[in-house]
Amino acid sequence: MNTARAAFRTVADACDLPTRPGCAAPRLHDLRHTFAVNTLIDAYRQSGDIDARITALANYLGHVDPVNTYWYLSASPELLALARDRMTAHQHRRRS
């Protein structure tokens, strides 16, 4: 186990973070997922350029291909709802 993971485990254990039934204890890697999802949620809320944000996020996370960054986003109901809302608004504008 590397030093960062060991330090995170020590802090997480000391904080007595709750674990939902059937779920694993929080991991350091979970912070990457949360950061990626929250970064894109912010971009949607600010009506930002999502493609540009994905590219920057992929680079920041060290992904060679932005497609690998989308993996972090697949389990976020809030992010999917924001994407749906943006797509719906775009379709309404095209019809007008």
C-alpha cells in the first residue's frame, strides 16, 4: 500500500466514515470520481463548454484519451439529469 493510500485509510478510519450496507469502505480513488463528477456538474450549471471541460479534466486526471474520463461519470444521476436538461433545451431551440 502506498503512503497516500495508507494516510487516507488512517484519516478515514479516524473519522469513522459511515459505510452503507453492501458497499466497500471509502477509498482514496473515490475522491477522483467525486472530483470528476463535480467538475462536470459545475460546467453544466455554468452552461460551460462540456467538451472543453472533459478534455481539460482528462488531461488533469492523466488520461491519454478523454473517453477514459467518461467512465467516472456513468453513475451520477445528477450529472445525467443535467445533461438531459441541456439536450432537451437544445432540441427546443432547434424547433423554434
